[in-house]
Amino acid sequence: MRKKFTFQFLLIGIILAVIVTTLSLYNLRNTNLKSSIQHAQIIAKVVKSGLTSHMINGNMNQVDTFINSVAGMKNIEELWLIRSELVKKQFGKEELRNPKDAIDKEAIKTGQLKYQINETFTKTSIRVTVPYISTIENGIDCNKCHNVQYGETLGAVSLKMDISDIKQIGLEITYLIPFLILLTIFLIIILARKNSEHYILVLDKLAKSIKLAIAGRFKEIPHESSKTNEVDALIDDYNKLMSTFRDTSLDIEKRLQKFIGQKANSSHINPLEKSKDIIKNLSNLYQFKKEIELDNSKSEIYDRLAQVFKNQFSIKNFAFFEIDYTKEKMSIIKIVGNALYCKDNITEDPELCRCARTKNDVVSVDYHASCPYFKKDDKFHYCLNVEISQNRYLIINFVCDTKIQLEELKDKISFVKSYINEATPSIEVKILMNALQESAFEDGLTGLYNRRFLDEHSKKLIPQTKRENLNIGVLLLDMDHFKAVNDEYGHDIGDKVLKELARILNETVRESDLIIRYGGEEFIVLLVGVNSEEDALNVAKKIAKKVRENEIDVYAGNKLKKTVSIGLSMFPQDSNSLEGVIKNADIALYEAKNSGRDKVVKFHESQITSVDLF
């Protein structure tokens, strides 16, 4: 700052010196011009007086001698007389005293003084023509000798003078002025620097400290001397201000970081800017929380969370999947971009997922694989594990294209987790609501759908199959001699037999097929979209075979084998309503039991007459 102050002061001095010099030169020129013209007028007046005296005394023959003597004066280079036409007509000798140039002619014509300055690099001269006007001056009447009117031009005196000496003196004075100005300014600077050095030093330190404060580093300024003055008082006030700013901003930052669960901030980051970002994210987080509370389903919450990741945090590749340890099942919820490269390895066995197993964050590291199932060497991952409810976890897999993107994700992961933590309770509520709804449609013993589910689901299923022109094979199963199991082994073994049948059904039919415990030991299997009656029969026979071959542990190493009877009816071939098809399958089941059990019987119209329905 000291150098800047000195430079500015010198610059002002130079500009001032230039201005003063320019004005001085301008004034010098005007002054020299006026002085030269006045000098020429004085000489012309002397010549006029001399001519008048010679004319009165009658010795006009000595005029040239007089003119030559005047022309010999210092700085006069040339002097001559001019007669007007009026005087020439009066006295004759018109060839004498004629104008030499345009200046003479203009002066005679107008009766006004005319001049011209001639300047070269080494010399300056002035050419002046002073006219004589017919007047009465000092008791002398020009018209006594001249036949002219008052105010008319009688003649003129022309002279050429060298004014270089006058100009040189003026220039020397002019050059001296800026020198004195600059010298004065230089002395002022020296005195000012000596007296204001302490102030400039304080200003320098203030400027540096303010720059650091803008960057978030609030530094105090030390005192340079033991003396107490107004500058030291200013430093004390400034230090108190910086101390307050530092303590307040750091306290705000720490409290906000604890609020969002973020680690302590590094010292090179402006705590005020960081706090501003945290507050902005908290505001967005509050709005996000309000929105997800109004979402209808779990999928809507995941969609909203995905939008936050993409739009607010610029994360392009990520995936959501849930792990239910009670069912040992992993469900992929949503994949955005290119993510979840480990899907093929962990889908069948969720325990292979390191993030799920350790319940900690798993991040790509250098030189070795943090997760053995992430096989993309040119990608980087960050996996989060969030507990949604008991034995149910949400795994979020972020994939970064570059290491720089991974580092950026690490910097904002605390904010990302804040959104996940806010979404988790709402997701849990939706899962509980779904579980509650499913429990109303689920058989408590076998975990299969119950009859209520069939009644509700058929309202959507039948119109869909009609639109898509699909077949439904309806299998109605009944465990043979099931009452004897309960009577001989007890209801515990009876329940076990039913569970085994449910297991076989789940393993045999497709995931798209529906299995319902219809009541007691009766089960219904809806083969949705089965190609033909023959395919439906093959599925029924496969079920009967597996049940027949299955051995059930009873007690003390004893084994129990059971059989089922199955009735088959096809929709829409046998009836255009699901109730009619189930009734037909029941008729076929009745036929299977009456004909010896452990059979699969297809419904035929002829069976209706052979069954006593009432």
C-alpha cells in the first residue's frame, strides 16, 4: 500500500506540473506577445514624434537619418515608414514609402495595428505595423499639415524585432516552476511517509486481514508499538470484531454440522459459506420432508429421492435395492444410469453384499478392492446401508465415472444421507402399510394368499385376461385323508403337512401364477397365461408326483407320505366367470376323490349329472 500511495502522489504531482507548465507556457506566449506589441507601439510613437518634430522644424531631409538611428536600437532588425495614398497625393513622390507586404497594406487599409510572429527552432521574431491616424494629440493637430479627415490613416511604421531573449527568460522561469512543484511534492512525500508510516503499515495489515476474512480466515492484527493512540484503538476494535466473527461463524458451522451429522470442517473452507450451504440444504430438506409425507406409495418416495440425487447433487448413476433378512430376499427397487454392477453376484445371496453384511459404508479405495463383487476397474463406487425397519435394509449403490467425482460425492455425502434419513421413516410407514394390507390377504399358516385375496384380485385379473386373450388353468387341490393326520399325529403335524404342500406348490409353479389356501386342506392354483389344457394337466401331475414322493418327518425318525387329489378347469373354455371355473374344478375334484384319490381329473360337462350338488 505504501508503494501505491507514493506512486499515486507522484502521479498527481506530475500531472499538476504538466498542467502548470502548459498554463505557464500559454501565459508566457501571451505576455511576450503583448510586451512585444507594446514595445513596437512605443517605438512607433517615438518615430511619429520625431517625424512631427522634423516636419515642424522644416528639416525633413534628415528623416532617413533619424529612422536609421531608431532602427539601430537593440533587438530591432528592420524599420521603415509607409505613406498612405492621401499623403502621397498631397506631397508627391509616390514611389517612396510604399507598403512592402500584405501586413502593411492591411494596416493602411483598416487603420488598425497588424502583426505576425515568425518562429524557428533557434529564433523568434515579430513583424508589427503600427498605423498613424489623423488626430489632435498633445496639442498637435495633424490636419494643419495634411489635407485629410480626422480618423483617416496617414501612414504607418513597420518594424521587425527579435524577441528570442524575452522568450528565453520566460522559458527558464517556466521550466523552473514544474521543477519546484515536483521538488515540493517529493519533500511532502518524504515528510508524509515519515509521519504516516505507522498508518500505512496498519492499512496494509487491515487490507490483508480483510482478504483473509473474506476467505473465512479471521485473523487479528498485532500492535506495532507500545504507544496508545487512535490507530491502536482502531486495531483493538477490529480485533474484537474478527474474534467475534470467528467464534460465531465456527460455532454456527459446528452446530449445523452436528445437526446434519457432518464431520468437522477443514480450516481452508470459509465457515460462513459452508454454513450458508448447510442452511440452504436444510431448507431444501425441510421441503423434501413435507413432500414425501404426502406421497401415496413407497415407489413415489424412491422416485422423489432419485430426483434429488440427480437434480440437487448431480449424481448420475445409482441404484436402490432392499434386503429383507426374514425372507432372505433382495429386491431391486430402482436403477438410474449405469449402476449396480454387482447385481449378478448378490441377487441370489444378499449376504455376499459387503455393505449389507457389515452395515457400514463401502467405498472404492486405491490399490485393492474394497468390495470383491464390484468388477468395474474403470469405475468407482460408494455404497450406503440404511436400516428401514427390523431385519429390513435399504442399500444405495452410487457409481462414479472418475475419482474426482467420487471425491466430490464424499464431500456432500452427509447432505445425501440427510435426505435418506428423512425418507427412511416414510418408507418404513409405507412398508408397514403394505405389510398390513398383505397380512389381510395372507394365510397365517402357509404364507400363501387367502380366499379374501382371491375375491379382491379376481376383479382385476379376469378383465385383464379377457383383454389380453389369456387362458387360466384353475387347479383345486385337496389333501387326501387329512383328517386322519390330525387324529393320529395331532394338529402340529397336520400344520406341517400343509406347510410342506405350500412349499411344493411354490417350487413347482411359476412366479406369475397365484397360489391360494382356499380353506382347510383345500388349495387353488391359478395358472395365469397357461398355453393349453395339456400344459395345465402337466403342471397338476407334476404337483401330484412331488407330493406323493415327498417325505415328511413326524417324530423319532418316522416319515409320512401324503397324496393330493386335483380337479382342473379352464378359463374361459369351461366358463366365462372365475366362480364358474372354480365350481367346475370342484366338481372335477369330487370326481377324483370318488374314483380313488391321488388323481388329476379334468372337468367335463358329463360330470355335472353324476354329482349330487344338493
